[in-house]
Amino acid sequence: MIKKKEIIKEYNKKIELLNKYNKHYYDKNNPLVDDIKFDHLKIEVQNLEKKYIFLKDRLSPTISVGYKPSKNFEKSKHRVPMLSLSNAFDYEDLQNYEKKIFNFLNITKKNDIEYSVEPKIDGISASLTYKEGKLISGVSRGDGKEGELITENLKTIADIPQTIVSKSFPKDIDIRGEVFIANKDFEYLKDKFANPRNAASGSLRQKNPKETKKIPLRFIAYTFGYFDKLSLKKQSEFIQHLKNWGFKVSKFNKVISGIDNLVINHKNFEDQRHDLEYDIDGLVYKINDFEIQKRLGAVGNAPRWAIAHKFSSVSSFSKILNIDIQVGRTGALTPVAKIKPVNIGGVVVSNATLHNEDEISRKDIRVGDTVKIERAGDVIPHVISVDTSKRLNNSKKYYFPQKCPSCGSKVIKEYNNLTKKYDAVKRCTSEGFECEKMAIEKIKHFISKDALNIDGLGKKVVEKFWDLKFIRLPHDIFKLDYNKIEKLDGWGKLSVSNLKYAIEKSRKITLEKLIFSLGIRHIGQENAKIISQHIKNFENFSKISSGFNFENFLNIDGIGETQINSLKKFFSNQTNLIVINGIKKYMILKKSEKTVSGKFKNKTFMFTGKLEGISRAEAKSLIEKNSGKILSSVNSKLNYLIIGDKPTTRKINQAIDLKIKVIKQEDFKKMLN
Ligand code: IVH
């Protein structure tokens, strides 16, 4: 019989080897053995662990998590997406926010909405799944849809309860909150990380949970994802329950009504933020009433029911070394000040946006000037003012370029029909891929998270592939020569095979994402969705040409003149047509993901007249949530015409002629149940 000692020795040897391979693979990006050998060794270790119970070590490399999340952590889909927040910076932003939600909810009386006000801790969010009171798994936010399974690391955090016995705790729930590090604990990590947030993120993603445990990470809970039975009415009640269940919640959480009060509270908080134990970058305002939250829903990847009110940030002085003009995907010319690197609140800043030509002239910003630079959260730092007392005698006024610095085309300021003013932004007039900088940005957009979402093909890689002439148009991504890439510095068999896999995976895409990925000006995610529902397949989309009858599009709710003009311009460009046809060959369209109950599946609706107690926007969103579609003209495809107060008689008559069901708002309510 083999002795226990010998087994342990053999096991340890294998683990040591596995750790060595792991380190080279993840840490040094330089694998020592191929995948087959690696997997074989891993299986050997697992088999030993299975056979000899005494070997089961919690920190075995077969169960411990990796160095780098994108490569090494198992992915896990969130049962309910983890959304992000839209930002407000001042009183006006908040006013606009409230106006929008009041319109949506059809509320005229102000100040009666209650907000749960919570500090926005600057850490890393995580979602913890509890079943029958037991912590089952913990996942990072990732892209909001799926994150990395970092259960073992999260379990090392003392603030995270692993068992909850309370009767009121739901049988199955995702508790969400922020993992962060207190400023005093950051002190001894200062040399390793730029700021506490990076330190928290780095520690949380240690390969070895033992390493995570060494860092005093903390956790504050603030929301939930999926849940099975939770009969609470308000966010503030939920926070109270979190506390009772054993979670840490912020002691600064409050309930406040009215923007004026929100702003007063914000000001008080901002003044004392530096005395707090940890970094916060603003306050989060959540509509307290869950029923109203549900009505408001989300738009894009942010809920309508919450907003982050950011702090006005930290600032510092530096000198402008140069002014660069960046050309964006849509041709916008953005002046960027290259400044002498300066540490602003823990982040080294070497670029600051100057916004546009008008901003430069208004502030008379010049190369060589000493300027005050402000950084607010994750927003690009910007120049606030010039210290003219430090200006040199020979300094010269800055003149904005009259031609695109990338392709030499004319630059213009567009006239905005809505505001009846010229835009502040100057734009390169070339369309399509004639302008090099625009083309690179378009390709970056094509592969970005919300578009094709190709892992391993980041912005820097796109730039490199462009320089090497590997890509010129989006579909060149599908024709890459992997043998050539493998020979490049920093690339190897493994990274190439990962890239190949990610590109292959990206070919399966929904029509709305594909339309969005083209980066057509004014066609964002929402509009791409609306168009995809109307146009149905990519074949139809690709057939659009300059002779296409765009009038049809005018009937689509949400699409206006601006979008149509942009589409016309897009389709009149030859290169864009080449791109569409090029892409077409490689894409495999899949159905849109729907998280809806489907009550109105294949049903179409239209409204006429003013609805009572509900805004059009909300009524539409209710229909869409139930898989129904909205039409904006009466035609044979319409199933229901819903009539409110003072409807258009012509529409009702047309509907009757076409034998379309004309229903009152009450009937619609009944249908919705
Ligand atoms: S609620 C559904 N509450 O902010 C909205 N988020 O920009 C998002 N955060 O990813 C979750 N404090 O990392 C919420 N009290 C708080 C928060 C908070 C910080 C972070 C969180 C989230 C990000 C959104």
C-alpha cells in the first residue's frame, strides 16, 4: 500500500508544477507548456484530490481563482443584469432628471418624490447569491450581464455573512454591494496601487484567496438582483432589512424629498467627504418607492429610477505642454491639453480635455499656460481656468485648425435645427472610412463591449493592427492572418487562440447590436433597436441604398429627421456599402435576448389622444416590456388602436375601415391586468 506521506509528496509536487505553469501563463503571459499538458496535469491533481479526501486543500490550484479575471476566472451570468448609473453634476442636471421622470410618470406636482440617498462608494461592485440563507456564489460586475466567479475571494471578507438565519431573508436572493478598502488600510499598499479602488480590485482578483484575505477588504450592501419573494415597499426598508440580516450598510443613508434638499445635503456631504474612512465619489439617489422604480424601468444599461450625483472633484495645477486635436468616430474634433503629469487625488493625469474651440477662446487657453485641472470620478479631467499671472511674455494665442488634422478635409460646425444654433463642436466632413482617425475609431466602436464585444481585441490592439495594415475596414477583423499575429511581440499561441475564439464568438449577434456596431451617427443602442424591429433582418438593412424610401422610417416612433438624414448620408457613401456587404458574409444573426413575459407577443399598438394618469412613454414601455410593438401609423399591421382623450378622428376611422380593434384606455389596462 502506498503511504499517505508519499501521496502527499507526489500531490505537492504536482501542485507546485501547476502553480509554476499558472504563474507563467497568467502573470508573465508566457506559457511554459501547451494547453493539453496543462489540462492533463490539472486532471491528475483533481483525480488525486477525489481519491484521497485528506488532500482536499481549499487552496488547491484546481479550485482557487486566477491572477487575471478576463483569462482565469470562470464566467457567471447575472440572473438580473448589474446596471450602471447615469450621472448628474449640478442642480440643472438634477432638475432635468426629475423633469424626465415626472414626464414619464405623468406627475405634475413637484417635490413629492422620495429618494433614498446613499453614498456612492468608489470600489468594486459584487453580487452575492444566497440560497436558503447560505452564500452560494459571488460574482463581480463584469460587463453587467456576466461577471467573474470570485466566490472564494469574496468569502474572505469579514463583512460578508456566509449564513443568514433570519426568517424574513428570502429563500433565494442576490445581494449586491461594494467591495472597497478603507483609506487607512490603503496606506501600506500605496506603493503597489494608484488608489484605494485599484487596490481593492487588485486584491479581489488575487489568484489565491489567501492573498485576498491579507487585505482588509470591506463590503457595504445596497441593492439586490434576482429575488424570490421580497414583499418590501421601499428601498429604505430594504436597507433596514439588510442591516437586520447582518450586512453592513452605510451609516450615511438617508431619505430626502425634493431637489433643493438633495442639493443642500450634497453640499454638506462634499465638505466632509475627506473626513470619511473611505473614498466616495458622489451620492446615489434612488426613487424610494419600489412600485415607482418598477414603472420607470431602465433605459440602455442604466435605471431610470436612480442617478448618481457626483462630487465636483479634486483639482491641481499643471502646465500645458501641447494641444492635440483628437478626431472621434463621428468626426468631432476634440482639443486635448497634454500637460506635465500631475497627481490629482491619487491618479496621475497627463491629458485634460479642452472640450471645443469656443471653450479655448473663451478661456484664452494657450500652450505653455499654467492651468487648474479638475478630475471628477471617472470623467476625463478638464481645464477649469488659466493662471494668467504665470503666463510668459512670448505666449501666443491658440488657433483651432480649419482642416481635419487627420485627413485634411474641411471642418464645419453643424447647424442644430432644434436649438437653432450652430454646434460648438467642429467636425471633419468626411463620411465613412476616408479619414484615418475616424476609421480607426469606427473599428474600435465595431469591436466594443456594446457592439461585437470581442475580448482580447482592445483599443490598443486595434491601433497596432491598423499600423501594421492588418485592418482597414471592420470586416478585416474576420480575415486576420493569425500566423502573422502570433509572431508579434507580446503575442503567443495562447493569446492568438483566445483572440480567434473571441472573434469567432462575436459573429453570432443580434440585429440591433449589428446595426449599432456600424457606428452610424445618431443611431445609438435605442435607435438601433427600434430600426432592427422595423427592418427585421440584415438582408433588408443591407439593401438600403440612396434610392430607399426613408419616409417609411419617419413612421417609426423614436426616429426623427436627424436620424433619417444621418442614415441617408451613411448609405450614400460607397465605403459604408462595402463594409455592410463585407460584414454580411461573416455574421450569423441571433434573436434579441428578451427578458419579457411575452403577453403582447406579435401584437402591435398605437395611441391617439391624451392618456389619463400615465405618460405615452410609460405606456409604450409597458407594451414593450410585454413584448408588444408600437406602430406610429394606422396600417393593416396594426392590432390595437388605444384611444385617450381628444383622439384624432381620422385615425379612428382609418382603423375601423381596416377592421383594427379600437380600444379605450380602460380596456388596455384590463389587458395589462
Ligand atoms: S445601486 C442600479 N447603490 O456605482 C444602479 N450603486 O455607477 C447601480 N455604487 O456599479 C447599483 N454605491 O459599483 C448602487 N449605494 C449604491 C452605490 C452604487 C456605489 C456603484 C456600483 C455601481 C456603480 C454604478
